[in-house]
Amino acid sequence: MNIVEHFINGASFSGESTRTAPVYNPAAGVVQREVRLASVADVDVAVQAAAAAFPDWAGASWAKRQGVLFTFRELLNARKGELAAILTNEHGKVTSDALGEVARGLEVVEFATSMPHLAKGEYSENVSTGVDVYSIRQPLGVVGIISPFNFPAMVPLWFFPIAIAAGNTVVLKPSEKDPSAAIWMAELMREAGLPDGVLNVVHGDKESVDALLEHPGVASISFVGSTPIAKYVYETGTRHGKRVQALGGAKNHMLVLPDADLDLVADSAVNAGFGSAGERCMAISVVVAVEPVADELVEKIRDRMSQLTVGDGTRGCDMGPLITREHRDKVAGYIDVAIADGADVVVDGRGVEVDGESDGFWLGPTLIDQVSTTSDVYTHEIFGPVLSVVRVATYDDGLALINASQYGNGTAIFTNDGGAARRFQREATVGMIGINVPIPVPVGYFSFGGWKDSLFGDTKAYGPDAVHFFTRQKAITSRWLDPSHGGINLGFPQN
Ligand code: NAD
């Protein structure tokens, strides 16, 4: 069987580990290749390669680094169809969604090409007589990036273009469930002129993650994944003296006020609930309907769901399979929980008809009304095509629910009342807010990240926060002697 190998120092690398994991085609339900799982020693080879490449890359001109990113941007844009095909093949998301993922990643590459401007320092002349102070921003060294299965291209692209533009060298550990996109991008960066060793990819599981977290040669960790692992990564990485940003899970609510346009709400709930089979950290998983609109809204959502097609992502369907059989079964299990907890399963995705192989990891769009806020269906991140509806009496009741959630990634309000929307943007304890926009993922020149258990650390992904994260500032105080200087003075200079 074909094995996806690591990519170190510009070349494929097998390493010493003989451990592998299966990589499925989720639409067929079959193992199509294996992926190598790195040992501690294999991770060390990658870190050493990145460390060796660091001095030259950090010393390269801004123009040289920027030039590689401009070329990469052109190549990626021209060949995005190839990358999208890899995403559909290993993740299962439909082609249009895969192309959307690449487009959102391209935004960050474009942002990264502005790094010479973004990382400029400051200068103050004559802070004291004859003394100037200025600041510069320098790269950290070797940076580690650990990404989840659900965006195998976009999440690595949130980080490595900015890290590399700033002069760092990288060890990327993508999800072992869909590892090929990372290799494809690393090879494309090489084609764009990136020197060997600047971007390395190691595959693996907990062993390789721990090796990165504990390695003294790794300066920082950028992690995206589930909340328990994000918390562990944050605590372990910082304990080992690293700068860490760790983005975690989510449970995103859509608050629907009675004056909202219910057709827009229903379209948005279906798109944001079932796009990518609900395997998005910004998916809407709970519709909070302020009465009296719930009955009408549930009906509109149900109507739209009846038109959705589920199947192989290459066949023009609306929604693909889930990532693994195990995950599919876990998500489907929440439908039983809903029934046991007395909720109303309006649409049950377990009986879905699919345009694809019978062994694929299928679960159709599912709508559950009257979900109790004490049920696991409400409190757990399900990460699948299951949309819950919770009914509340007032705006304040809806807001209280959102603010009581352990997560604070994204949320949305649907209303035609500007005053209510304005209150919501101020009062919701959530990092990204949509106003009549269901998935408020900020564009590449803002930063992406949640609050509470959706982000550990104080730095979000991409945008201005990333410039800060991937550089460290140095302040220089300088005096050039002139004839007027002189004299001993043991106090701080005062003018
Ligand atoms: P995951 O936490 O299982 O895995 C993420 C990464 O951590 C992978 O590279 C994996 O190999 C590694 N990992 C897994 N178990 C580990 C362990 N015990 N110790 C150390 N490393 C480990 O997440 P996933 O299932 O790949 O992705 C889905 C999750 O990611 C969801 O919770 C989703 O909300 C979240 N997510 C969040 C964002 C965000 O921006 N906040 C974006 C995308 C996905």
C-alpha cells in the first residue's frame, strides 16, 4: 500500500518509525493509503532541518521572502483544483466547498505578502538629547504548527505563509486523517522557490505532538483542534517555555429575533449547519429561536433540507460523508440521545439516500427541535450534520444561553433591528459575531479566534495577531557621539 511520507529538507523522508495509520476515502469507506506516524527521533530530524535552515532564511531580504510568497500565491491559484481534489478525496467535502477552503487559505497568503510592511518597526528621534530609540521585529526561529482534520489546507495556510514571510522556519504536523494536502502544499512552496528546510511536514499522532511540545529547539506552537487537546497543548507547550496559541472546539448559536427575515434565516441555518457535513468549527449547531417564530422557522428549515443531496463530493452533491466510520457512528448516536431526552427529531439523517458507495461514512442532515439545554445534544460539540433548535421567550434568554456556553468561537444574530444587533455585538461573550451572517469568519487581514474554551492563549490566527505571534520585538536605544556629550551621571537620563 502507498504510504504518505514526511517531507523534510525538501525531500520525502520515511524516518525510523514503522508505525502507520489508515487514510480513508470516506465516500467509499475504504482505506486508500497509509500515513507514516513519526517517532520522537523523526520529529527531531525535522526540527534540526528547520533549525539549520533558519539563519539563512531569517537573514534573507524581505523582498526575497516576499517574492517566494507571491510566486506561491500564483501557483496555488492556478492549481487550486488539484488541491481541492485532494481535500475531497481524503476529507470527503464536496468540490465547491473544497475550492472555498482553498480560497480562504489564499487570502492569508495574500496577507502574508504584505509582511515587509506589516512587520515594520517604529522610530523616535531624540528621546533624550542625542539619543534615538527604535524597534524592529525579528522571527522566533523554528515554529511548530499542528492542524485538525477538518480543514487540511486552510488551517495550515492560516499559519505557515505568515510564519515563513516573517523569517521563521516551520515544522507542520497535519492531521493524520487527511495528510496529503500538507505535502502537496510543501512541494508547491518548494516549486515557488522556498529553500529546503524552511517548511517541513511530519505526520503523526500524540507521540509527534508531544515531541514538538517538548522539543527545546521549537520556539512556538500554533494549534487548532478540539478543546481538550487544545488545552493540553497550551499547558504543555507553555510549560516548556514556548509561545502557544491553541484554538479549540465550538458550539455556535444563531439567535433569531422575531423580526428577522425567516427565509434568510432558514437558508443561512441550512448552509451553516450542513456545509462540510457540519464538520466546521464555525458551523451553526444551535438555532435559538425567540418565540413566536420557532414553528414557522422549523418548517422552513425542514423544507430546504428535503432538497439537499448527499453523496460523493465529486458528483455535484450538496453534502459529503463524515471523516471516519467511528465519527459517523458517534454523531448518529446523538440522535438516540435526543430521543431519550424527549426532543423532537424532525428530520433523521440516518435513513438518508446517497449518491455514492454504500460503505461510505454517510449521515444525512438531521434537525432536532425542542432540545433541552441540559441534554448532551446541546452541551456537547457534535461536529456533524445535526442542527438543534432551542426555543426561548426573549432576547435576554437567548443571550444568556450563548454566554453560559463553555465555548465562544462564533455566533450570529438575525434581526432587522439595528439597535438589537448592536447590543448583541457588545454583550455576547464570543470572539466572532455575525449580524445576519451565519459563519462570520473574518477575512485574512483581520484575525480569527474565539473566546473562552475556543482559544487558549491571547493570540488569534492570521491577520495582525499573527504578525505579533510570529515575530518578537526588539527595542534599540542608540547614541552617536557628538562633541557636546560628556560627563559621568549615574542617574537615568532625564532629557
Ligand atoms: P483533534 O483535537 O482530535 O486533533 C487535532 C490535532 O491534534 C491533530 O493533528 C491530531 O493528530 C492531534 N492530536 C489528537 N489527539 C491528540 C492527543 N491526545 N495528544 C496530542 N495531539 C493529539 O481535532 P480534530 O478531530 O482533528 O478536529 C476537529 C476539532 O477541531 C473540532 O473540535 C473543531 O471544532 C476544532 N477546530 C477548531 C477550529 C478553530 O479555529 N477554533 C478550527 C477547525 C477545527
